[in-house]
Amino acid sequence: MENNNTEMLLGANDMAKLGCNDCAGCSDCCRGMGDSILLDPYDIYMLQAAVGQTFSQLLRDPIDLHVEDGLILPAIRMQEDTDACGFLSKDGRCSIHSHRPGLCRLFPLGRNYDEQGLRYFVLEDACRIGSRTKVKIKKWLEIGQLPKYEQFLTVWHDLKKRIQEQIAEHGSDEYAQKANVVFLETFYQTPYDTEQDFYLQFDSRLANERIAGIIGGSPAAV
Ligand code: SF4
Ligand code: SF4
């Protein structure tokens, strides 16, 4: 998500009005979210670690596929009967809290990517709790190795954009299909080793020549 008001952009060491008394019985942002909670490779690595299921197994229920500008991306699936995330427990708590996806950690913040890198902004009125307390963003995110994580997110954002541009430029269903197969296989379907560092595994996948093929727009390499 982009925010054109650069004065409102914040870094991980900035404070923002985010504290909501541990959500105090509210689970609004785990319900009725459509397919907006997109999942990146780090999210899949964390979900694999949390529930011991591969991407293909996760696709059978709690996650779904979503198309964004021609690129297929997984997203949290809202359950048909409840319109809630499948990880939401009966008492309204996240059953995978310590492994929850990046967009869940972020809410009610958005991410902005520009020449200054990744920064954050508050999605005003997104959370129904009105009287929020000030919290440092990096504390709110509760994520280890935050500089590495932010670097990964920036690379990931750029990669998706470049592949989406290639898909648009080629304008053929055949190219889009090939690019999506390579993209999904490389970053999602091939299981991660959750005992090993995520970032090393991601970097090695990023260096895969099939990925270079789709970024370079070469159908032959795909
Ligand atoms: S809407 Fe706000 S208070 Fe409710 S669960 Fe989400 S972050 Fe917490
Ligand atoms: S993964 Fe957890 S925090 Fe995210 S939508 Fe599902 S229940 Fe809510």
C-alpha cells in the first residue's frame, strides 16, 4: 500500500498510537477481510513452523490463492460459515499468535515503499478501538531480526513489481502462466526448512536462474 503523505511516514524506531489493551476481546481484523491478508514467503515459513504443514497442505483450508496484477499470491482464507480466519479460535484469539503473518502484526499500520526504503503509516480509523496508546513500531511488530526482515520485504516488494511488469509487458496468458508456476514453485511450494535460517533460504531461491529468467522477461529461460 502506498501513502503519498510522506510527512506521515514512520520508521521502526518511531512511536505511533497503536496500543489497544491487547485487543481486549476484539477480533474485528480477523473477520471479513476478504483476500486482503496476503502472505509472503516468510509468512509461509512461519506457518509451516507453527502448524507443521506444507504450502500445498495449507492450501486445502486456511489459505487461498489471490491474483494481484497478474501475479498469483497466497492469502489467508476467510471461512465460508463464519467469514473469519481459520486460525481464529472460538474465544476470539489468534491460535498462531507468535507465528502470525506480517500483515496481521502490522495492523493498523500500512507499509510504504519508496526511494527511502520501507516506512510505515497509521491506517486511521482501521481499528475500532479509539483510545490507543503510543507504542514504538518495532515493539508493535514483535518480529526478530527486524532490519533483515525489512530488507527482505523491500526486496520482495521490488521482485513482485518487476514480475508484474513483465507479465503486463508480455500480455500473454502463456507467459503469465509460466511466470506464475516458477514464482509459486520457487518461493511457496518448495517447503522451507524451519530449523534453518529463513533469509539464507530466501536468498538462495532468489538467485535461482528461473527467477532471473522471469525478471529478465525471457520466456526461454522460464
Ligand atoms: S481491530 Fe484493533 S482492537 Fe480489534 S483485533 Fe484488530 S487490532 Fe485489535
Ligand atoms: S492469522 Fe491470526 S491474527 Fe491473522 S487474521 Fe488469522 S487469527 Fe487473525
